[in-house]
Amino acid sequence: MDSLIAAAGRALVAGDALGALKRVALRNDPPALALRGIAMAQLGEWARARELLRRAARGFGAHEAPSRARCVVAEAEVALAMRELGGAPRTLATAAAALDAHGDHANAMHARLIAVRRLLLLGRLDAAATALARLDTHGLASPSLVAVAELAAAEIALRSLRTSVAREALMRARLAANRSRISALIAEVDALQATLDRPAARRWQAGEAVPLRLAEVQTLLASGVLVVDACRRGLRSGGAWWSLARRPVLFALVRALAEGWPGDVGRDDLIARAFRMRRPDETHRARLRVEIGRLRALVAPLARIEASARGFAFVPRGESAAVVLLLPPIEGDEASLQALLDDGAAWSTSALALALGHSQRTVQRALAALEAAGKVRSIGRARAQRWLSKPLTGFTTILLLPASLPLA
């Protein structure tokens, strides 16, 4: 390794991307291309960074497998920053194995942490937690890797509503980030820490929505009362969970009944909420009876739905002496989409569809509606098109992210 390459590498470790570029900007050998790619990534020039890293990987010979693997890992991190989540995880796993085989355990750990972060973006919390638990992060010498690992642990805990565990992980992440002196890591810790103190949901109580922080939501869900969760679209009582995410009519009925509890809700009001009909007739009332029957069978272990002269009412069973409606911080069918865009990154339509589990066409329609309302904007065209949103201030959208609550 020549002196300029070594000096550029030290500058990148210190976060001085411009200093690194000054040393290798006019060179096209593979090591210089790789360092230029990493420098461009630090400056936010993702497309140029990916091109340089690919050229560097092609330039390394067969006897330079570790260098090629490092380029693959760097390119995977760039793809994560670009929110391109459709790549094959096996490629990153192969690169990590190659680095381990050649003794580069730090970069191998970095590759596996990138895989964990990708799973988190996709909302696969169980898989992310399992992958992180397999990593031996206690003996890491690099403060930056420790900070990334603890940030991942904190996010898993937050999205699983284990706030005390999240606070401990964030404390460790802050110590490691301060030791690394990397401003981007320190800012990421600050941003995640702020989610603990901002409102995350609203509790509907006596006709008024009361803001709740994540710790308060955790306490409410553990209290044993019957919670109609409009963030995840389901019902929860203690450890029991009934999802209605794929049954919008039943959830509309449940939400209306929860809003009216402890009183009843009129039949015409229920029809208007569930079927969006302002002038109901006998066919709509017959359909309402059918849907109420389905809902009765579904929620039987948790509550009864009793008929009254004007409509229907919730009657919780057992220890669930109350019905609580938990509302999201923002309303609308596109709330989860807005929550993903809240991170300030530029997302592709395919990545959004992959994270939400919807078709691209469904996501495109939702984005068009949000764009018409002035809530999102697009940059680029065709395959290069990306979607951006202004960060939502004053509250956290963590309960709206995919799989943000445990389902069992």
C-alpha cells in the first residue's frame, strides 16, 4: 500500500472525505477507486459512489478477494442509504464469509450489521433480532461498530415497545458514538433518543385524544384492558392479539364501537363508517348484521357485542373492564407510507412496496394522493425516480412502521 492510499484511508476513517479525495482524485487504480467511492458516499453522492465501487471490485484480481469483498460491503451500504432493498442478501453474506476467512473480522461484522439494518427497514423484526443475537458484539474494538450494533438493538426494542431495554441500548450507543467522534453516528443516536420523549400515539378518552409517549403506550398495552389499536389495526388484551389489518370493514366497525364505548353506536352511523353509505337502506342493514356476526365470532374471547334499540355496544369480558381506542399520531390510509418517508431518505417505489408488503401499483396510487396533497415530492424519472417527504415534527411515527409491534 503506497503512502497516498494509506493517507486517504486515514482521512476517511476520520470522516474527512474531501481530504481523502485530494490524495486519490486523479487515480484510477482499484484501491484508489474504492477510496474515492467511499469518499463520495460520505458526501452523499450515492450514484457516483456505487459506480466507483463497482469499478474497483472489477479491477481487483483473483488474488485480491478481501478487497473485492470490501467493495461489495461498501456497495451494500450505499444501496441501503439509497433505499434500494431488493438486492440479494446472499451476496452480502458471501462477502462477510470471505472477509472472515482472510482475518478481516471488523469488516465482516460491518457486513452483517448492514444485513440487520436492511431487515429493520423491511420491518422484519424477528429476523433482525435473531441475526443481531448471533453476532458477538461484546468484544468489538471499533467504537463505530459498537454504536451501529447498539443502535440496531435499540431500534428493535423500540419497535417492540420495550422502552427500558431501548434506553439502555441507546446509552451504550451514545458512549460508543462519542468515542468514535463520527458526527453522523452521534446525530443518529440523538434522533432515536428523541423518539422516546415525543408523542407516539393518542388515547381516545371521553371524546378527546390524549397524546401518549412510547413508554405510556407500553404501559397501556400491558394493563390488560381491551385496546383497539388503530396504529396496527387490531385488538389487544394483555398478551393476546387479533389482527384486522386485512379486514378493513370489521376494523371500521370495531373502531366505531370503541369510540362510542361505554355507550352504543347507532346502526346508521356504523353503516356510514364501515360501508361509506350516507343513505342506508335495508340491504345495508342486512349486510351490517352479517358483519356484526362475523365480528362477534372474532372477538368472542375478548368482548361481547350486544344489540340495543338504536345499534350495538362493546361489553368487555373478564379483567378487561374498559375499552381503550389507541389512535395513530397521523390519520389516513397512507400513514404507514408517510412513516417510512419520515426518515428523510429518498425511497424508490419498489423499496416502499417491499417494506409495506403491497404491490408497486398500490404504492404508486398512494404516493400520487400524497403528492396531490403536497405531503411528498418526487425527484428523477422512470427507474431513477425517488420519493421524499419533509420529516414530521412534534411526534414519532415509530408505531406506524411495518411490524412495529409484536404480533404474539
